[in-house]
Amino acid sequence: MRLGIIGEFGLIEKIKHWVRTDGSVIKGIGDDCAVIKYSKDEYLLFTCDALIQDVDFRKSDNPYLVGRKAIAVNISDIAAKGGLPRYALVSLGLPKKSSFDYVRRLYQGINYWAKRFKINIVGGDLSGAEKVMIEISMIGFVKKKSLVLRSGAAENDIIFVSGALGGSIRGRHFAFTPRIQEAQYLVENFKINSMIDISDGLLQDLGHILSLSKKGAVIYEDLIPKSKDAHNLEEVLGMGEDFELLFTLPFQEARRLREKRKDFKPVGYITKNPGLILVDKNLSRKEIDIKGFRHF
């Protein structure tokens, strides 16, 4: 069977059955980070992401911005679990004709966020390649009481996002700020039931929460914050690479959050029965397909 038929997430489900973990693993494949036993009060978080030339960026793109994005996507995963990043490995695949200055500028971009979030770059790997590839593996830590998974959404939870969505391809996917501070504020002050960062689009990433939580949802078109870069509703719902937080919390907690912070935007609520309903500007309800960016 070809990968184009089984699909990215179908392949992930197959891989889950090919690997085994022991009791030290709290959460393995299927969330933003692996969660591993560490100490009395903390879990270790482990994640990785790869950026591939002509898939995630073009060779003509500013290497400083490419490096900055390469580490930021990992930081965003750590944020979505309520944790803080600490250590990273950087592996590069580079064509022989790549210039020294290109690599130097990649690392300048990587260091931009490493310095701001006090992340130690502790090693990695170099390899020849036909196209540029950057793979970063990152370790972080999260207080046990602060850990949030995708699977905890409860009926009548209110669904929130941390910022505007859509149109990221027009530059914002390079310049976004990982929502570490926002996530820390949430987990330290509220009961967050589920959370994910929006990398593949609002619909698809909400779909991950719904699937793992065995729930459904209703979202409202008028409530979804739309980026000035978004050309239409389809881009708002499915373009991806916004890297905002998408999270759910109980109604009373949601009311308290809205009293304290207006930058977090409610967009809908969790339902008992599976399925995703969009209420449009005319208050018409329609069930929508869960779709977004997929590699194959």
C-alpha cells in the first residue's frame, strides 16, 4: 500500500503497533511530546521536528529565519504540554555546495530562541544531503500537576485559541513567537483539560483532541480570530503553521479566564457526541470534515 493511500496519520497509527515502551513512558506516540518519568515532581518531555527544503522552506528563504523556525516549532510542542524547554540537539543534512555563511546564519536563527528561552544546544549530527534538512530534538520538563495532554477534553469544555489564525504562509510561519509564556500562565492559574499547538490547522488539530478525548465540538465562525494575512475562511480553518495554542477548560474556568485575559479567544465548546459542527455567520449549522495540512 502506498503512503499516499494510507496517509500521514494512518501511518502513525501503524507505527504505534510496531513499537513497544516500558513503564517509564507516561505518553508515547500520539501527542506533541513524549512524556517520561523523571522525578517526584516533574516529567521529562521529549520531542523532535524536521524541516525539509522544498517542503517546509525554499533554498532562497533567509537561513536565519529558517533556523529560527526550526527550533521554534519544537519549543511550541513543549509549550503545548505546559512545560519549559531546556536541551536540544541539532542535526543538519547539507549539500556539499552549501556555503559556510549559510550554515552560520542557520545557527544565528536557532540561537535567537535558544538564548531567550535558556535552551542549551548540546550536540547533533552533520550529514551530506541533496537538499537542506534541519532536525532538532528537544528535551524539556513539566511539573506533574501542570502536564496537559490532547486527550483530556470534557463535555461542555470551552474551546479557546491564543491568537489569530490563517495566512501563515505569507511570512508569519517564520516569525511566530512560541507560546511558552502563555502556556505557563494557563497551567499555573487554571484547570486546562486538553491542549495542542496549531501546526496543521484549527480543524485538524482540534480533530486530534476530539479523537483522543472521544468527544465532538461546535465552533463558531464569527468567534474565530482571523489573521489579517488570511484571505478566506478555508485558510483560517486549515492552512496551519499558526503555532497558537488550542486548549479546552471547564465553563467556570473559562469565565474566570475571560475576566482576566482578553487575548485568549473562545471559539466553541466540546460535545459528548463525536463530530465537528461549524456555525456560520448566518447561524446555520453544518458538519464539517476534519482536514488540514498532511505530508502525504
